[in-house]
Amino acid sequence: MAEFSIQEAMQEFLRKSRLKSGIQAVQIQDVWEELMGKTIAKYTNSIKIIGSTLFIISDVAPLKNELMYQKEIIIERVNEAMGEKLIKEVVIQ
């Protein structure tokens, strides 16, 4: 019988479950201000992950426009913060 630490068991469970993207979205939200700055974080309504796509929702048109130009930077920063190549595309809504 193989022995697993609780951390290893939880990581394996999350890897196989549908909860993983929701938990990762929460982790990204926790560091969003640090990654993108206070102003962007303040006007970001929500963040979702579906597959390898990060959805950023905001009601502020100028912010949406600015984020459109920063997609590659967002992908790099989020992937670095998460420690894996999780995000391949960013959609601004």
C-alpha cells in the first residue's frame, strides 16, 4: 500500500476533480492585486478559469481596453505565480 502525505493526496484529488479550476481562480484572485496593481484589481469584477483560458470581467471600458494590450503579460505573470503553465489565453469581458 502506497503512503501519501495529506498534501499529496489533496493535490492528486484536485488534479482529477472539477474543483481545480475554481480553486485556481480563487488563488489568482488572492494575488491579483500583487500581479496587476491596485487600480486594475479594484475595477476587476471577477476572474474565472475555464480550461486553460482566464476570463477577466470588468465594467470599466478603459480598463478592458488596457487589459487587451496586456494579455501576454497577464499570462506570464499568472503562470509564474501559479508555478505552472496554467493559462494559455486571456479573454476580457
